[in-house]
Amino acid sequence: MVDILLIGVISVISEAETWKQMVEFAKAKEEFLKTFLELPNGIPSEDTINRLFSSIDPIEFEKCFSKWVNSFVKSDLNQILAIDGKTIRGAKQAGKKSNIHMVSAWVCETNMVLVIV
């Protein structure tokens, strides 16, 4: 179960949006994933990933996930927080040029991105 949850979380962070994309991501990164996951039956199928995530209460999952992520971030007010902004040029929306603006907050001490908007 832990292996499947981590595959889901890591693949979503890597922009997977469907069960199929999660499996494709995991298969592409299988050698790397095996360095910290057991994967006794190999990469789980789309159906297996779907069944697991569909059986989880989303509110409880969000609480647990937030608690887990927050465990990596110390509440030290002296940490350095790097703010980075980018504009992606050439993007189009409804056939018109549209600049996409992204801002991220990075905690230097823990190498963790806190927010991307």
C-alpha cells in the first residue's frame, strides 16, 4: 500500500493526471523507484492504483499528507526562503498569446518547494 501511495504522490508531483500516466511514470522510473520502494509484484496496474485511491477518504488523506509534508519543514523563523518568479512566453490560450506566470517558494535548508502558483 505504501509503495502505491508513494507512486501516486510522486507521479502527481511530476504532473501525472490519470491512473495511466501514473503507471507510465512508474514504469519509466522503475529502476529509481526500486531504490526506496519494495515493489514485490512490480509496478501496480492502473486498476490497482485506482482501487487504492478510490478507497481512501480524501479529507483524511489530505490531513495525513499535510502532516507528513509539514514534518519536513522546521518551524524555525530564521530559515532562508527563496522566492522565484518566471514568465513562460509563447503559451497560447484560446488561440491568443498568453503569458503564464509562475511563482515558487523554496526552503533552502530542506530543499523543499512549498508553493507554486
